[in-house]
Amino acid sequence: MAESDNIVVETAEKIFADLADPQTINNDKKGSWQAPLWQALSEAGLPLSWVSDDLGGSGASLADGFALLNAAGRFAVAVPLAETMLAGWLLAQGRIASPEGEMTVLPASPRDRISLDADGALSGRVRGVPFGKTAKHFAVLAHGKDGVSIALVDAAKARIEAGLNVGYDHSDTVTLDKVQPITIKPAPKGFDQTTLMLMGGVSRSLQIAGALESMLDISVRYSNERVAFEKKISKFQAVQHNLARLAGESAAALAAATSAADAIANARSFNDEVYLEAASAKIRCAEAAEKGGGIAHQVHGAIGFTMEHILHRYSLRALAWRDDFGSESYWAVELGKLVANRGADELWPLVASR
Amino acid sequence: MTAALRFDPIRLPEKCEQLRKEVRAFLAEEIAAGTFDPHKPNREDTDAPEFSRRVGAKGWLGMTWPKKYGGQERSFLERYVVTEEMRVANAPTRRFFVADRQSGPVLLKYAPENIKMDILPRICRGEICFAIGMSEPNSGSDLFAAKTRATKTNGGYLINGTKIWTSSAHIADYMIAIFRTSPPTKENRRHGLTQFLVKMKQPGIKVNPIGQITGQYEFNEVVFTDHFIPDDHVLGEIDGAWKQATSELAYERSGPERFLETYYVLTELVRAVGPNPDTRSAEGIGRLVAQLHTMRRMSVSVAGMLEAGKEPVVEASIVKDIGTVWEQQLPHRVRDLAAFVEETATNRETLERQLDFAIKTAPKLTIQGGTTEVLRGIIARGLGLR
């Protein structure tokens, strides 16, 4: 699964292995791992993978960036790498150069809105913003009377109500009250909040798929070590079949997420086919996070329920990622509406489009 | 990493899309001509010999096989497209689909040249039907417990015993079966079974229909009494069938037929809810479509790996496990959602009739061609657990 066939992923995996080892991080209660990890990622140009050279980034392909997020999921990386990548990508859509440092995107939920008033100021209250509290800048998608704009905002100008998601990562409420952006540009034609949500959703899907790969890996390993009733628990058929189901969920998540990433990386526009891919990935990966994570915990028994064990770093984060950029129920409703609207006889042609 | 599972995103090449258009046009013509009704999966007679010949004439049977045997030397991905379009249209494929998917490839690999030259072109023309003789009254999932004997005699073998649950045996021209040529050894309980090509409709073979809970008669008991099989009908190594069985499983297990068997109820539900569904229907349909899409992408991915010459046995087993469980649950989920469909929906009766049949079909889906339990055992072995 961890097939490092590109230099971006290889670089990232080396950094993760050196500076984001889940057991080391788990033992470190002070969070002293965060700064060196972020510094190493930044020096390698990874947070701005999706930003071209002329806008201050490292100009990796969409495909390489997606593969990087899958690798980050395998390490349950808990710094705003995905968020900064998405923010840089969003800014680049408006030809806005990315600043240095941690960023995140507003809004991070399809139901929240930031509005742009006639004076060029931004207002709105958006919830569930990943790493909102630690971000230096926000990449903002705003709705004004002339359509959709993309803006770069100084995080110091926002009011932040800090919160944590179920994975213990920052998930904050951010309020902009007539904030003047550093830069603001109109979004390209056809680009809207749905586009941002689909892109964010596929990013989260890849992270969930990565986390499931690791959960499968450590669950299989644990079952081959743990002895009960005088034999390894991996020899019990009930445990074997549970792990086979976990492999299925992990495989489904990986297939859905990488397929959607491939669709976006090769699409000319966010049409119905891309919508199907991206929405399906978020729905199916979220389902897999629940089912697969549940099995990983069942196999581990009580030890997996402890803070000292690394399992929760993957299982809880995968569950938390379900909520960002539209939950599975949100996307299911939207996808269902799309399918119904196209009509029964157009369902199969849509499914069979790739 | 413990498990090197791969599901690379495969994009179907342009030639597949052209082919898909041809298949759709062909099926539309067949439907217009009254060959079959796509809304009626519960037809009583599932055998359509003339349709089978017309599919053969299109070059869509044995598509991937060498031209000298009547094949087209096309790719597995092209075959995939034909298979899925046939399945979604509820086309009557019973007569040819086992031969095309499974029996032909076995013959290609293990049959002597004269047999290949005789039989494969006839499969490609859609003229002959195959059955698979695996299960016996006391040997189902435990394939290697098979007892039906093949006893060496002058110029061939005499077969005695019974195969059961044999789909299409009542219409089949041939069967590929495993028979016991030697007892199992202490070291290897899988030893002693040999694969044979059986010509049906011959003395010493009696086919008895078995009624299924759907009301159909698609599987059978096949009783062999001193049935003679000539030496050149042995397929592969004597006593070594166990070595031959596993590599074909990836083909058998990962195709679109492993998640599309009850698909028609989903289409009909979408029709029944209309263009403006309520939130409940929309969410239900959205989830089912996301799950369907994911399985299809997994299945296409396996087809792509097969095309690349790989043997993704574990990945294929995962596709069948997830796919068959899904297609089994699908009629029940659609029933949940259909409960609130307006009385006035024009296709309400069609949907109800289809659900009735799909719900009766559902139990077999996780049994046929390798039970869920067997598949999970194979996946567990792939994970290094056994």
C-alpha cells in the first residue's frame, strides 16, 4: 500500500518517519514534536505543494499532492499540512501568492458562508475550521453581490473560539466581522464553494484511507502477537474474519479516495462525473472509518482504548475527518438529489463514465 | 506494511467507450425486438440460444482469446465493458456467460490442441453452454472432500457419483468438473482430484432439476453412472486439480456480476422517487450510489491488474466479499426507501414485483461461487493470519 513511487511522497515519508513517529508523538505530552515537524515539512516545500513557483509554492502536481495526503493519513499527521495545502490551492485559483506559515481555509463546511460587502470587507461565522487557532493566515472563499471571491486574510484580525474535534485536533469557530483582506480576487468562472468542498472532501478521504491502512497494519500485527486461550488471537476464525472485513473497508476507502483524486487530477472541470467521484469518496471513506475503525478497536481489546496506545491516533482522527468539508450524510443527500434529478436511466451512464 | 493491497485507479481507454456505445445500441435493438424485457429479471426461461448466437456474431464472446480459436485478442477491460452493460440491461446471458468467463480460459490453459480447436470457436460463436461441476452432496465449500470417482479404464475413465447445485446443467453442452482419481494423501488432503471436460447429453449422465426459492429451476443434480470420458478430456495434471483452481479465481470473483445482480431495483427506485426526492430518499440513494461506485472502481481496478498480467487473488476476493454482501442488502435498503414512495408513482408495481424477486434472490448471492466465509479465509491468508 505504501508504494512510494514519487519523490514528493518519498520525501514526506522520510520526514514523517523521522519526526512524526506515532509512538514518539504519543509519548510526548508537551507537543514539542510539532515545531520541528512543521519546519522540516516547510523546508521541503510540502505545505505549498499545490502552489506554483511564481506564487511562492513548490509546484507539485495535483496527483503528487494527493499521494502526499494519503501518506500523511498513514502517519495520522496532526499538523496543518492538508489545510495549508488546500489554502494554497484555493489562493492559487485566484492567482494570489501564498505567504509562509500555517494556513487553513474558510469555510470548511458547505453550510457556512463568508460574505463580501460593498466596502470590500469580509464577514461571517464559520464552525469546524481545522487548525483555525494555529493558522497565521486564512484562505477565504466569500460570496458577494458580484459572485464568488477568493481572499487572503490575516488570522490576527479574526475572532477565534477554540475547540477540539474527536481526534483532539483543533477545530475552531472563526468569526470575521468586517475584516479587510490582505488580497482579494474574483474566483475563476465556475469555481464555487462546492468546488472547494469537493477538493477538501477528497483530501480528507485520502487521509482517512491512509489511517485505515495503518489501522489494518497494526491490527494484523497485534493479532499475531497477542495470545489468548493459549494461542495467537490471529488463529481464531472470528478474529480472522473481522480482520478480513477491516481489509475490505481499508481497500474500499483507498480505492474510492485514489479514484476520486485521479478524477480531479485529470479533470478539465468539476462536472457530474467528478462530483460522483468526490462525493462518493467522502461518503464511502467516512463509512469505512466507522466500520473499519470499530474492528481495529475490537481486535485490540482494552489496550487499544488507552491513551498510551497509538491506535486512537488513527481511529479518532479518521472519525473526526468525516466531519470536515461536508459529512457523509450531507454528501449523500446532495449526490442523491443529483442522481434523482438526472433521472433513473441516466444513473448507469454516470456510474460507468470512467 | 503487512498487506500490500493495491487498487490503482484505472481509467477505461477510449476504445472501451466506443465499444460501450455499440453494446448499448445492440441491446436496445434486442429489447425493441422483444428478445427480453430489461424490467423483468424474473423471467421463467432464462435460456436464449438465438440471442447467444447474435452476441457471438458481434465478436463479444471469447473476446480476449487468440484469434486462431475464434477470439478477438481484445483486452480484459473491453470484455469488462461488455459484461457490465449486459448485466445492467438484464440481458439473458445464462447460455454463454460461464463458458466465456471461466470454462474457455480453463480450456485455453489445459486442454489439448484438438479440443481447443473444436470447442473454443463454438463458444465464441455463442453456440454452446457450459456448466461447472464442483459441489457434491457432501462437499460444498470444502471442495477437496469431493468423492465422485474417475476410474481408469481402457482409453479413458469411468465416472460414478453425483454433482449438485450445478447451474445450467439442464441446458449445458459441456461441463468442466473435478473428479477423484486418487485418494488424498496424509501430507496433502487436496491431492487426488483431477479436472475433466465432460460432454453432457451422453449415456451415463442424468440431470435432475432442483427448484430454487425464487421459483426458478436453474440448478441441478447431475448423476454419473459409468459415464465414459476419453483420455484427451483430462484437463491438466492428474491428481493435481488443486494447483489449477486458485489462479482462475481472480477472474471469477471480481467481475461486475459480483455486485450488479440486484442493481435493477436501485434504478427503479430512482424512477419511483422522481426528480425531487425528499431528504430521506435522497440520502438513501446517495449512499447506495456511493457504495456502488466504489465497488465498481475496485472491480475495474482488478480488471486492469488482470490486463497487466498480475494475479490479484486477495483483491478479487475483497471485491466479491464486499460486492455480494452489498447486492444482497440492496433490495432490503431499497425496500426501506420504497416504503414512502408516492402511491401515484407510475412504476410502483414494477418496483414491487422486482423487489419481491430480488429479496428472494438475495440469500444465494453470498453463497454461489465461494461463500463469504471462504472468501474471508482467503483474505485472512493474504493478510498473513493463517
